[in-house]
Amino acid sequence: MSRRWRPTLWAGWAFIVLATLGNALTPQRLESVPGRDNPYAMTALDGLWAAMIAISAPLGLLALCAGLVTLGLRWRRSGGDERQQLKWFLAGVSLFPVPLLLHDALPVVSDVLISVALLVMPVLLGVAVLRYRLYDLDLVVRRAAAYAVVSALVAGIYLAIVAVVEAAVGGHATQAEHVAAAVAAAAAFQPLRALVQRTVDEVFYGDRLRPYEAMNRIGRQLEHAMLPDTVLPGVVTAVTDALRLPYAAVELLDETGWSMAAEHGRPAGTVEEFPMTYQAERVGRLLVSPRAPGQPLHMSDRRLLVDLARQVGVAAHAVRASLALQRSRVALVSAREEERRRLRRDLHDGLGPTLAGVTLGLHAARSQVVSAPDEAEHLLETLETQVEQAVADVRRVVYGLRPPALDEFGLVRALQLHASQLEATAPSLTITLCLPHQELGQLPAAVEVAAYRIACEALTNVVRHAGATACSVRVHLDGALELEVADNGRGLPPDQPAGVGMLGMRERAEELGGRLEISSDQRGTVVHARLPVPEVR
């Protein structure tokens, strides 16, 4: 420790010197040799020895208190090997409380235990100082602390029974009464040991040594969570409370990367992560901080956290699916409102004024049929052109809602017609349509539209950007509609960002619960879409 602690060290040395000399030279009856006086006593300096003993007592108390405080501070700041050294030291110190408590009741047993402790203590200190094979002493510390407390309680029960008996009979207890008190104290040993051991484990390690309790606590948290937003915050709180950890968090993995879903506490040192999976897919990770900076997590902590992360992975998947569903609903509502806005704009700004102009023109033509037939004929020709334009606008609006070719010819024939139109605009490109082995039947409307739009967008990209001479379109139905567009063009640049068209294709596939994959190299580009087909009629 720092220099300011040195006075307490000097107090310890002063206690050793003053107490040793004072007790060694003062006139007194020897305890170890009954009936004999101290042969080294110097009676002439009796006052000096008494003063040395009196002065040594507060110095010893000061040194003892300072030692306990510094041990606490070192424990808080320590980690790794230093923490293991302190555990060895505490294991040695834990040998002394029991014999000291039994000194008056069972002096012979106390003397034997103190002798053993005095022999073992230097060995433990030597191991700690030399850092020789610093074994993990968690088990030793837990058991030593538990048995020290239990022994003190049992000794207290024994002494209390003897004291009550002596007070009741008004004299010393008989041997039979001592035996009865010992039997009663021994009978209380096992229940007390179990109770104290659970208490010590709870205080030091939380539920780490009782993994079932930790699992049960997480399960109750998941069971009582009413809303998806409260699931993961409750889980991280339960993890920190169960394992006595200062920090825990859950991050979810989505298309944009990692996002923080819930956290509790503040990190202390390096944060460790444990993967959360669902059906062999990584859905997130559990982040935890060790109990003290520089102190790694215990192996039993890691095993329990791995199991907890595996269980929480199911909840994380449910939360992620709930969030994805919410985003899909928002996107669906937004798409619907955008489509309504487009229809309103097309009808109000395009078709509406055109039809209003046709109506006015018809009124004008009717009034001129008799008086000016040539002008009426010219006006009718103009109105005919406007009506044709209105019909074209209606077809464009209808095509924006759903391609008419799908209703007239079906998906395969509609793709053939679109491929023929593209080949007419790009004579150097040959588009081959690989027909399915069996009829596709009547597909769901949403699947047909998505497949058609994805194929059209992919073929348009081939014509505009790929510089390809050959392109193939394959459609296959096997539990899901498989669509593949492959070309022999130059491929996509490695740093090419996803454009609006690619994002649109991916969104069309994902909003139906499918997926879209794009692979590209120097030999060309392949766009593969898989669209689930819930019903094929």
C-alpha cells in the first residue's frame, strides 16, 4: 500500500516488541507449567513491563484494524494472481477463529487446533508469496467460511445449553448434562451447515453454484413478461442479480449489424460476450462484465452463462421477429399510403383534367355541328386523341397496380413476353427462359407479382449495366417458387453499393418471408430468389 499506511506497520512492530518483552519479563504464574512462576521475571522493573503491555494493546488493535482494512481494499482492487494470493491468505486465517472461540470451553482441543494452524499458516503464506501453482480456492474459501460460522454457532449452542443447565441447578453441570448438550449441538450441526452454506454461496457467488436456480429465475422473467419490449431488459436484470455481476447487456443481430436491445448496470473491466443462437442461426449475443476489473470470469460462470445465452436465444429470436414484424407493418402501411398517393395524383392531375377537357370539348362540338361542321370535325379529332391518351393513362395506372400480362397469360408467358421486348431493344443479348418441369398452377397473387417484378428488374439491369451476350431465366416450383436470373456479363464491382433496384428486389422477397441472394464475379452475375408458396391451387 502507499506510504500513509506505514504508521500502522510501525504500530504492528511496536506491538510485537512491547508485548513480547513485557509478557516475557513480567512476574506471573506460567500457564504452560502449572504451579511455576516465570523464571525470567525482573521484579524491580515490574512497572515498566506493565506499561509496555498496556501500551502494546492499542497499538496491536490499530495494526489489526488497519490490516483488515487493507485486505478489503486489496481484494477490491485485485484480480488474477493477486486475487488468488489473497484467497490463500484468507484460507490460512480461517483456521484460527474456531480454536479461539473454543479456548475457554475446550482448551485442549483449542490448543491442538491452534498448533495445527500455526504449522499450516506459514505454508499457505509461502504459497501465496511465491505464487507457486495458485489453485482456485473458491471451494476452500466457501467451505472454510461456512464451517467456521457453523462451528461458532454449534459452540454457542453447546455453551448456551450448559449455561442454562448450570443456572437452573445452581451449580456446575454434570458429565451427563455436558453429553446431552453436546448431542443437542451435534444434532443442530447439519441443518445449520446447510443453511449457512447456502447463505455463504448466495453472498459470494449468487446463483452460480446453483445453475437450476438461475435458469428458473430467467424462466420466470420470460414467463411474466407481458410485452416484447420488457423481455430482454428483464433478462439482463435477472442475470446481474443471479450472478452478482455489475453489468449485463443483450445485442441483437439484424441486416444493419449489431443493435443494443437491453442493458443493466455499468461495465467493470473487459466485457465478455456469449453468442445467442436459435436453430443454428446466431440471433444476438449476451455481454457481461466480470465482478471486478482485471478479474476474469470463473469457469463455472462461463458454463452457466453459455447455457443462459442458449436459453435467452429463443427469447431474443422472438423479440427480433416481433421487431421485424412491427417494421414490416410500418413498411406495409407506408407502401399502402404511397400507393394511394400515387393513384390520387395520377387520377387528379392526369386522368381527371383529361376527362374534364373531353367533356367541355364535346359540349363545344355539339354546339358547332350545325353551324360549323368543319370546326366540329376538327374538334372531335382532337377529343379522340385526348380520349386515347386517357385510355393510356388508365392502362398505366392499372399496370402499376398489377401487370395485366399476369392475369392474361400467367407468370411464365408474361416473362417470355417481357424477355422478347428486351431482346428487341438489345439485339446483342440472347435471353433463354428455362421452363419449369411441371405447370406452376395458379400461384398466389403476391408471389406472382413479386417474382415478375424481381425478374423484370434483374433483366433490366442485365440490359443496362452487365454488357452480357447471354442471359438465362429459370423458374422452378418445389415447395417454394425458385427464380434465377444469370448472365455472362462483367459482374458487379466489389465496392458497388446496393442501388434502389437491388433493395427493391430484396424487399419484395423478404416481405413474403423469402430471401434473395446476389452473387457476382468476373464470369457474370446470378440473382436467386426463393419465395414461399403457402397454397398452390
